[in-house]
Amino acid sequence: MEHPQPETVSYGLRREVLSPMETLAQSVSTIAPTTTPAATIPLVCALAGNGTWLAYVLATIAILLVALCVGKFARYSASPGSLYTYAAMILPPSLGAIAAWSLLLAYIATGASVIGGFYHYANLLLRDATGHAPPTASLALLVTAISIWIASRDVKISARLMLWIEAVSVSSILVVIVLVLARNGWRLDWPQLHLRGMTGSGLRLGLVLALFSFVGFESATTLGSEARDPLKTIPRAVIESALLAGAIFTLCAYAEVLGLRTVGQDLGASQAPMRVLAQLGGLPVFGLLIDIGVLVSMFAGTLACITAAARVLLLMSRNGLTHGSLQKTHLRNETPGLAILVTGAAAVLPVAVLAARGASGLDVYGWMGSLATYGFIVAYALVSVALPRYLRQHNAYRPGAQIIPWLASAAMLLALAGNLYPVPEGPYGKLPYIYLAYLAAGMLWFFFRAGNRNPSLRAG
């Protein structure tokens, strides 16, 4: 069978300008790998304890199953619609619309999450340096405004900036991790390997949080034909980002539990684990550098989420799911300027409101990140369900080809169940209803538009 050619529609975006590394940077920056060792792994450890490393191994397997499904689609289609395009090509229009609205919310809410993380770390660093911190809402608006400006200027500049930010930040963390393991004499940590004290319910809940570390790994697919040789570059970036993140997170989880136990501290209760590890490794200055790296990584994540969300919104507009003006692109920059502005505003608005009401940056990071997880899980599941039929349509179906999509779908359903039961306490218990209300509004708009114009709402 001849390998299909990428679609010829440019959508007004610049074609084939991003190198393989710049394409990979989009997925890596949306994951924001620097934030997981500092902020997410301690939360997982509070639940899974000595099974933290196992939670990340299982999460890596689940995400890799989804990545294989996404990669299959990406070998045949290159458009800015990402998972929405893949689902809508196969599933009924209503399910395609659910994938679109879920994915849009996922990117916007992830952007809001890392904006919250940004103002948390910015306040910490500024308070340490000057004794004062500016209003949190102003920090949120500042990082969003800068991200919108960069995303609107040039996708290539945006990708390169994200690549260097994450490379430097992750390298600093890995240096500290290696030093901690070396100080331990490279001996195996048997309490972790024997899963001492871990409970099944703790592992299940920890696994749900571990999955949040990976969300956005597929965002390279939103670049579509902006990537060079997209039918090869994009699927490779999706799978590489999942494997790379899984390896880093698992190593960090193991080393952080070991390192904090060595100094008599509980990782699950630590507010600055990387500073402790940097001191243990004999390079205390790296603790400060990593905190700065986390701050900058939060900025890179904001930029990556706005970049991805704007391209999904562009294709939704093109296919009649949103107002037609959102598909317009800048004639010189060849970027979706209005869609970038709208998604950036949508990301920062809830953060500014919550910050003004006194919510901490870490609370915003947790709340908005959990909300994003619902959108990602639903989109991942729909794409996995659609894959077998898609392969049949392209004469690429082989015996057993449905096994990986079935396993990926089952993993996402289990993750969704883990988010819903037991019912989370406090604000987290309200998030499923917020997601459902948002989705209901999107679907009402979908049926209203379909009833008035009856357009073809399938992505191309």
C-alpha cells in the first residue's frame, strides 16, 4: 500500500518549518516535565508511598498504549485539529464534537494550571530575593500576555524557545538525581522494590495523579503540516515524548523517595523536594536553579498550551463548531492570531479570578490540572476506540490490530473511574460537574448549529 501524502490544505499556517526536534519540543513543553519532580511526584508519593515508582511505570504503559494509537493516526493525517481530527474522521459527528470540545478544554485548563504554578514559584523566588511579592493576578496576566505575543509572532521561534527551556531545566534535575544515587552508592532501595507499606487503593489513586504528569504528550499533532515531513516527524515525536517523560518521571520518583528518606523526611509532605535533594547531592545552588527552571518551565507550558489550543480552535472554527472568524490567520506571521488571543484569555481568566479570591498557585495548579485530565482522558479514549475502523478504511488492518486500542481504551476508562471514585473531597469533587456543564454547553451549540445550517461537521 502506498504511504498517504499529507493533506494539501494549509489552513493559512506556515508549512514544514519545524524540525523534528522543534516538533518534539511542542509535546515535551506541554507535558512540562520539570514541574513533575517538583510538584506532582510528592502528591503521588503521599498516596502511593513506596509504590510511587510503580505508579509511574504503570502510567507510562497506559500513555504509551494511547501514544501508539495516536501515532497510527498521525502516519496518515496531518492537520491542526489533533485528536479531534482523528476522532471526527471515523466517529459520528456528535462524538467528534465531544472530542473537539474535550480537547480544547484540556489544553486551556492545562494552560491555566501552569499559569497558577508560574505565579506560585514566581512569588516564592521574588519573596526570597526581595522580601516582597507582586499581586498574583498581575503575574498571571504577565506570563499569559508574553506567551500570546510569542505564539502570535512565529511558531518556529516559539518551538525553539520551548526546546531550550525544557532542555536546560530537565538537565539540571537529572544532574541532581544522578548525584543523589551516587551518594547512595548505587545500592538498590529494597523498601521501594518490595513496595513496603503500599496499599492497592493508594496505588490506584496515585496512578491517576501520575497520569496527569503526561497529559499533552500528543500536542505535537496540533502542528499538522507546520512540521517538516509531518507523517513521519509527528508520530515519532508523540511516542518519543511519552517514552522520554516516562523514563525521567520513574527515575525521579525512585530517587526522590530514596533521597528524602535518607535525610529523614517524607517526600509526600515536602514543599521543596528538589532543594533537599540538591543539598544531599552536594550542590545546594542547583536547588535554586531548579526552582528557577520550574518557573521557566511553567512559562514554556503556558506557551505550548496556548499554541496547541489555538490550532484546535482554528479547525473547530473551520468545521462549524465555533465562530468562523476564529479560523483567520495573520498574513505575514501565518499564525492563528485571534484564536491565540481567545485561548490565552480563556486560560488566564479563571486563574485571575481565583488568584483575586486568594487561591494559592498550587491550589490552582491542582484544580485546573485535574479539570484538564477529564478532557484528555475522554479525547484519548475516543481516539483509541476509532482506530480499528480507521485502519480498515486505509486497508492497514491486521489480525490483532484491535488489541492495543482496546487496552488503551480500558486504561483510560479505569483512569476516569479513578478520578470519580471515591468522590474527591472539596473543590475536586465539583470538577466533574464543571466538565459536564461545559461539555453540555458545547454540545448544545453543536446541535444548534447543525439544526440551522446542517453543515458537515466532520474534520478533514
